Amino acid sequence: MSLVAELVQVANAFGADPEYSRAGGGNASVKVDGVLWIKPSGVPLATLSADDLVGLRNDVLLDALRSDEPVAGDPVQAAAARALIEAPGGRRPSVEILFHALIPDALVLHTHPLVANALTCNTDAAALVARLFGDEAIFVPYTDPGVPLARKIEEVRGAYAARTGRPAPGVTLLGNHGIIVSGNSAAELTERAQWLTATIAAAIEAGEPTVVAEPDEARGDPSSSSGSMEGRSRIINLIGPTLRGLLGTPDRLAVVTSDSSELVRAVTTTPAGEAILYGGPLIPDQIVYAGSLPLVLPADADAAAVTAGVAGYRDQYGKDPVIVVVPGVVAFGAGADLAGARTALATFTDALRVARDANRIGTVRCLDATERGFIENWEAESYRKAVAASGKRGRMAGKVIMVTGAAQGFGLGITTELLAEGAQVVLADLNIELATKNAAELSVQYGPGRAVAVQVNVADEQSQLDAVAQVVAIYGGLDVFISNAGVLRADGVMTQKVADFDLVTNVNYRGYFLGVRAVAPVLAAQHAARPDAWFDIIEINSKSGLEGSKRNFAYSGSKFGGIGLTQSFALELVEYGIKVNAICPGNYLDGPLWTDPERGLFVQYLRAGKVPGAQSVEDVRRYYEAKVPMGRGCLPSDLAKAVYYIVDQAYETGQAVPVTGGQNMLN
């Protein structure tokens, strides 16, 4: 295996492990015939390929490192420009090219392991390194990235060589930053990294356990408003939508995801947690992805207190908070999309864990205002973050959309169309197994976090409330609610079973009401926080809601009722910034509702004698195609275009939009 292949192998392995790398943080390089091939900024270690690597002349980089000649702009980028041989796609090399150049080993891997950072982010770091590793590793105190850090590493390596008479070892620990392992094979790098983290993990395990306050729910205190799962859910449902309304822009609110895990609840009330909440960040990546300091709110904060808290944070720091914490209860992370919000929140909870473990072996050390100020204003880190977040476009970009009945049929078709236009979609369905499977496949196709599944029985009040609460916990709220779930049982009025009539009514009519009842308070809270932002509720109705349907009265009646609900909801909810409209599609003749061999409408209508003279399913299909002037059934893409129109149209509510190929026309 070539050295380049070994580099890619070890980078992918460690980059895919969140214990070592979060949000693509870290970098890797290989030296071949005097050329340093290094990972570009914004490309994750986990997906690094040989074709991504940027080539730089190593001798030119070393000359730049040791030169005192002043340069215009960022000295690292100036050095890179002089040394550049090849940069695929015009990409920038890693911001840490200089310390990769000065380490003589062929392979260099830099990561930010959580276990190791319990030592590097420690006031006792130098003593801990000496005690645990002796001369098998070196420690470099925190130094600003770029040229200063590279020169400090060279200084420490030189001091080691002068003291021991040996070259510096292949393990370097960087104060409040991470680790560097180097060697001449992937196996050597892997062995050194694993030995390093295992040694520190054993020290943490042997250290003093963190003492945390016992949560109210463990004591069985029924008076607690935040200690129980129900209490935490109430706080998330109150704060999440308000935060979402306050952050981002009117056209693209932020995603605000939440974490009320035991780690968050326990550590945020300890000295370690307080250090993160008030003392400052631990490593540069925390600043880049989670912000230097969170906004801290009390457990009894209402919407007004949240609004005041965000305003105060903006006044103090000149920017929106990325992390918001209710100590002992929950942490929220904000981002342009779910992937970004999850990265921010995970970076913050990583810091909680590091701080907790640091205090087991010493005392956690946070970056001070000067140290973090350098990172906050370093153009190279802004570039890295911008590259990593680029590439999301489409008519629905940034929208969070919940679709009921989304595991199959029209619901799945609409979901797929919306994803292609940049939306983040919640597949809500009673069949959670199928919804989860489809959401996972769609996220592979469209990107992490773009599709998630929640279970809902639309005919059950608590199930609807629980499903919306899950959406709030994941996204902070939503922009569009599409009530699509529906069932159909065709039969004559003298023969249909009452149970079938009740099923259709409960799902199609009652289910629409319950969904709106559950979601409207969330949309209203977002609008209250951001009055210039409007939100949408859309019922997927039917052409059968525009005219009666022979031997299909239960379905048609439920859809007529749905239009009545739509018009009534529109009149009531407009004052809360919510538009309510319906779409009345024609028949999706290619969907499972029609084509299922056991319960499909082709089979049902054939059995019910709804189509005069029909002898086969094919006869029934031809009959329904012939009723459409455009000669075909409705497709999910046709329906999605109506969704786009309704969302885009700022002056439309209470309408029923036909999408029937000319079969039904408004009069």
C-alpha cells in the first residue's frame, strides 16, 4: 500500500470516530519526495480521498516558518501560495500546514480526542503529561494557531532533543487543542493514538468521581417542574419554538435541536459545567461550531424571558447565541439546518464531557478572552466553516416540513419532492418501521438529518401531541405542516360497515383537526417571536372534496368536511401568522392506495361495482384515466408544485387548490 493510501485509510478511520473528530475537525498529511500532501479546509477526515489532497513544496513551507520577513495578509496562506503545487477545485490546504511540514515523519495525523482533551484542557496538563508519559510524549502549551503554534511546536521539539539527545517522539499533546501523532505507517499512527487515549482513560477512571446533585426525579420530588421527563418536555416545547422564531431570518429560521440527556442535566450544575457555561470554550473547534459562550436561561423562563435573553446576548457579544442552556434541564443548539445544529450541540456536549473528566484528574482550563478572541476573528476558521456548510439550495431550502402519512404513497412522494428542493422533512406515520427505513434512505441520498421519522396515530389526540413534541425537540419547531394521512373504504350507503365509516372519518376528518390542534401553538409561538415570519398548514384533500363520489360517500364526506375545517381554521389562525389551505389532487393511479392487490382502490371499486361493466382492474384504471382531460393520474411532482405555490403565496389562505388535470374546475 502506498503512503498516500495509508494516509487516507487512517484519516477515514479516525475521522469517522466522534471520539477523535467532530464536524470534520482535525487534519492529516503525507510527505512524498519533498511534497507535503495535506487535507483541504472544509473536507472531513472521514471522507478524505487521495484526489482531495493539496500538494505543497515542503522546503518552501519550512523557509516561511523560519523567516522573519513580513508578509501581507495571513502568513499561513501566503506561505501556501508560494509552496502550492496542486489544489483540486481551488481548495485551500489545512490551516495547520506549517507544523505538518516541520515534523519529519512521513505521516502526520492531528485530531481532537475527547479523552485526550481531558488532559490537554487542564491547568495541570504539563505535570500530567510528564507523570503519565515521561519522555514518550511532549506537551505544547496553548498557542494561537498558524505560525505561532508551528513555531512553538518546533521550539518544544528542539528543547526535547537538546535535553534527551534524541529526536522528539511521535506523540504531541497540544494545550486546549488536541493531539498530533506521527510515524511512517498507518499502523504506527493507530497504535500511538490508541495507546495515548487508553493511558489517559485509565487515569480518568482512577481519578476522583464527579459529585453531582441528585436530580429531583430520582428523589421522587413531585413538586419539581423540570426534573421529570414531562417537565423537561414542557420547557423544550416552550423555549424551542421561541428560540427558533428569534434566530435566523424570516425566510429561513434556524433549526434549534435539543439535548436533555443525563450528561447535560448532571454536568451543567457542577463546577465543570459552570466553567463551560461562564468561563469560556475549551478548544478552537468549540468556538467555530458552538460559539465561545452559551446563553444561560432559568428553568422558569417564559417566552418574554427567552426574547430578553437573546436580545441581551446580542447586545453583549454582537451575535446570536449558538448554544442555549437551561442548567440541569436541557441544552439547545442552533444551526442553518439539522446537521449544523446537531454539530453545534454535540460540540458543546463534548466540552461538557471533557470538562467533567478534566476535573477528575486535575482542574479544567478554559480559553481566556484573548485566546478565544484570536479564533473568533481568524479568517481561516471562518473559511473552513463556510466551506463545510456550503451547497444547500432549492425552493424549500431551510424549511422544516412535517408530513403525516409519509411512509408511502402520496406522502412519500411529496416528501421526496420537497427534499429535492432543499427542505428538511419529518416523515410522520403510524407505520414507524417503514417511515424510519425510508427516512434513513432519503438522508443517505439528500444529506444527514434531512429526513427523520416520528410515529403518529393521527386519530389519537395524545399521539399527535407527542409527535409534534418530538419535532420540536429535534428541530425547535417547523414551517409547514402537511396533513396528508388518509384512508379510504369504498362501499354503498346500504352496505358499508359502520366501523369502516368511523375509521375513514376518524383518520381523514378528526385526524386533520387533531394535527392542527397540536401544531398551531408551535407555529403561533414562532410567529410571536418573529412577527414578520408566516407559516403554513396544508391539508391534502381530494377532488372528492369538491364533488360527491358514488359508493365512496365516507371518503368524500370526510374530504368535504376537511375543506370546511380549512376555511374555518384559516379565519381563526390568520392572526397568529398561520396560513391554512387545502390541495385537492386527482387520483394517484400509480400509488399504493390504488394499486395494492388486496386493499387498493382498483380492487375495491371492482368489487363494489363502482365502474359499470368493468371486468378487471385494467378496466377500472382505463375508466379513471378517461375521466381526466390530460389523460393521466396525478403525480407527487404535480402535488409538490401546489405546495410550493401555497408556501410562496403570501396573500392566500382558506383556499382549496385543485390539481386534477382538468377533471375538476372551480366555479
